[in-house]
Amino acid sequence: MKWMALASLTATIGGLLFLSYLIGSIPIHMMIATAAGVFASVLLASALMGLVFLSSGSGHDDVIQDPAEDISDV
């Protein structure tokens, strides 16, 4: 998770630099909102992706029964 926080921080800094390149001086409120939004979005996406791999690797996905499996094709 530390690596993903570092990746989120890198994406945040990159996003702020890109915005400052496009529009010049960034107002402080826009900078705070952009930093919080980018950091939270990248960190949440990485956490959810980690949970998907954990669920698949631990065998939890194999236990699920598919009710559509019993229905024959018509």
C-alpha cells in the first residue's frame, strides 16, 4: 500500500504540474481540490484492484455458485 500511496502522490504532483502548464497560476482552492481528488481517486482505485487480486488469489472466487449455470440454453 505504501507503493500505491507513492504512485498516488506522483499522479497528484503530475496533475498539478500539468494544470499549471495549461492555465498558468492555479488558485489555492483549485489546487487543494485537484490534489485531494486525484490522490483519493488513484489510491481508491489501487486499493480496489488489490482486493480483486486478493480475492482471486485466495480462492474466494472459486466458492461462488453461479445460478445461471443450471439453466440450459434454449
